[in-house]
Amino acid sequence: MKGMVIMYTKNDLIKGIASIGIKPTDTLLIHSSMKSLGQVEGGPDTVIDAFIEYLREGLLIFPTHSWEQMNEKHSLFDPLTEPSCVGLLTNVFRKRPGVVRSLHPTHSVAALGKDAIDYIAGEEKIGTPCAREGCWGKLYDRGAKILFLGASLKKNTFLHGVEEWSNIPNRLREEPILYKIKAPDGRLIDRPFRGHHSTVGDVSQFYDKMLPVFLDKGIATRGKIGDSDSILCDAIGMADIVTEYLKKNQKLFDNGEPIPRDWY
């Protein structure tokens, strides 16, 4: 009937997850917009249930970033209580039984499934947002997939990582902030930290200029999960091609100029 609102069930969502090309054994990180999904029976808990059930043999990861609120005055990061600033689903997921959260003061992730504890280990030793040896670099090592569930590639934190690993200038603060991280045993860990900073502003607003390239090369695929127009990307493919392009132009993401067609 025209104008009728569709109410999606968990099984409907699982069908969408499978159809976009995700496998139950995958390592999958999700950038998400709950609103984009439309009406879901049971709300955000059903969405989380669908991904947990489908990724039963894999590793499910959500970013649980706190960069928005961490600063010189709010400098203590407690992974058990600090809210995520990147959406409703990330906060629902981080509170689920069995989910573990990395000890990264600004760019933590929460994980559930195969090797979750090993995956998040060591983040308290990292002094930058997306170090190669941290959780964002491990996505490359694991051949992960990154799902943009109704989210734009402007939200592609992984590309912050690729820029960091490529030593792109004008991306990090010169002077560190001293954060404290509360470990599970109650210890407070001092962590001098150089956060994101650029004199040209937020470079992530230009990350979506890579989407036509990713689609052209089969690194990204489009699909529908609920009402959400979603994009599934291959982490290795994204990193390799962006690294290649950054060698050609270190200021690739300083502006929104399209990628030259002869680079494809």
C-alpha cells in the first residue's frame, strides 16, 4: 500500500547483510547511522542482534570514539563509562555482554568475536589516533571489511590511519596532551597524546572523493540493509590505492578536487 511504513525484522536485516557481500567469518568494522535504517522492530538492539548473529564465526567491531569530549580538562578515559561520540549503535554495542573495548583515549573500538581480546590489546601504548600497530592498522593485517551503514565515506577513520602511516604532514598536533587511561585493574596509565590537527581544517570531509575510484576498482560495493543505502569496502584495497595516490600528492585530501581520471 502506498505510503505504508515498512517495519524491518532481524531476519530482514540479516538478508541485507548477506546480500551486500559480508561473510559470517569476516572481520567487519561498521560506521553507522541508525536513522538510515528506517523502522526496525525492536530498535537498535535488533540491529546489533542481527550483526552479532550473522558474524558468529567472525569479528564484529564498532568504533567507540571519544575524541569529541577528550581534552585538557576532560583528560581521564575510562572505557567502561566513557560514551562514544559516533552514534547510537556504537553505544548500544559497547555495553553488550562479552564486548571488549580498547584502551585508546580518543579512537577506541569495541569488539566481539574471534580474537577480540588480542585485537584490542596494546592500545594504551599508542600516542596518536590511528597508529599502524593499533586497531586501525590491524584491520589491514586481518583483511577486514568496513561497512558504511547509511554513513558517508567522510566517516572513513581508516583513511586517517592511511594518512598517518604515510607520514603526511599537517595532520597531528605538535604538542601532546597528557591523558590518563583507566585500566581494567583500576590503574591509571599516563598517555601523552598527539591528536588530529590540520591548518586546512577537517580533511575527512574530502575522503568521499575516493568512492568513485573504489567502485571502479571493485574495492567498494553498494547494497541495501533496511532502508539504509550502504557501502562495503575492502580495507587492504582502500589502503593500497590511497597510499599510492598519497605518494603522487601528499595534499590529496586538502581539498575536494576530484581524483584525476588518468589515476584510475
